[in-house]
Amino acid sequence: IMTQPRQSNTTAIEVRLWMERLFREGGGLPLLEEASAHLGLTEQTLRRHLKKEGYAFKQLKDDARRDVAIHYIKQSDLSVEEIGLRLGFSDASAFIRSFKKWSGLTPLAYRKL
């Protein structure tokens, strides 16, 4: 189940969409400084906007990682290792642990459902 920020046309949605694009392109982990530069804001202003909307940068990053991982597991033939690398995990076991925490299943078990 994909989670979407609670409001439409918000800073959180802009950040989330940017993160998802970065993950799909294999750009590694999104950084706050990159997100603020992308939006033309200072890091402090970006944090303030997100806080006002009820989000933290880390929460958006974790949610985007989870949702893109689920998409790749369900919609692609990419290996678990490749998905983990695209999402910025250091190795497959770190990705598998996170995926299991998110879904209760390993990526391969989830793919079989």
C-alpha cells in the first residue's frame, strides 16, 4: 500500500515525488541538501515547511523507499540485490531486513504472493 502525504500540492508531495524519481533512476539516497536545492529552499526552510505539514525528511525518505521497493518487487524482474542498490542500501541483507520490517515478509516471499 503506497502512502501519500496527507495534503495535496504541498512541499511534502514535491519532496516525495523527487525522492521517488531519484530512487527509480538509481540515484542513491536522497539528501536534505539536495532536496532543498531542488526546491530552491534553504535546508532550514525545507525542514520548517515539512514540519508544518506534519512530516520529517527521514519519514518521507523511508516511506518512498518502501513504496518504490514494493513497486519493484511486484512489477519488475529486478533481483533483490539490484533493488536494494537502487534504493541506496549497502547490501542485499540490509534491504531484506528493512523490507521484512515494512511488510512482515522477505522480498522473495512478497513477490510470490
